[in-house]
Amino acid sequence: MRVAAVVAALVIILAPHPLIQSYTEYVHNELSGKKLIVHCRSEDDDIGAQMVDVGSDLHWDFYGGDRTLFWCKVAVEDRRLSFDAYTNSDGSICCRDIHWSVRDDGLHLLDPDGQELTSHRRGWNHL
């Protein structure tokens, strides 16, 4: 009887929770010939400032729930941009792999098929 209770408790504890899923966040550098500085963090995790080469990406895995928020700052030359890379408070995140593309005209969120979601487009802030 006790063994069954322990096994049941372990199954509940170790099973994936439907409200807490694993995600992979990507920030792609699709600029023309320029390296990108990316710094992303949440309240609990700081990815740190990273230099991302053209054609490369910065990516990381995390577990997200209703209150998880990752925000990023990106910079190249005299242009800066900050954005909420992951927030599920409004249920707008569509997929487990989240792809942000940084381009010469600004930031673009891509759907799982690589198509741009225009509602999440953002232009550069110039210094």
C-alpha cells in the first residue's frame, strides 16, 4: 500500500504539468552584415549579454507558466530595441518554439511555419 502511494506521488510530481510547459526562445540575427548584441532575462534567469553573428541565433530553454516573463534588449550600432520575448499572461504565445527575427527594419515574430506575425512587428529606436 505504501509503495503504491509513493509511486503515485512520484508520478504526480514528475509528470509534466499542463500549465507549466517547456519552451525554446530564439532571437535570430538576420541583419545585413552586422553583429547583434542581445541581452535577455526574466525575474529568475539572466541569459546575459551575447554577441550574435549574422545568420546565427541566441536560444535558450525554459519552463513557462502564467506569470513567466522574458524580456530582451537588442542593439546594433546606433539602434536599440526592447521587447517582451515571452509573456503568456494573455495567452498570445502560439507555440513551444518562439522565433524572433531581428532585421534591418526591426523585429519580427515568426509563426511555426516561418511566416511573420505582423501584429508583433516593431521598428528600431534610434539614438
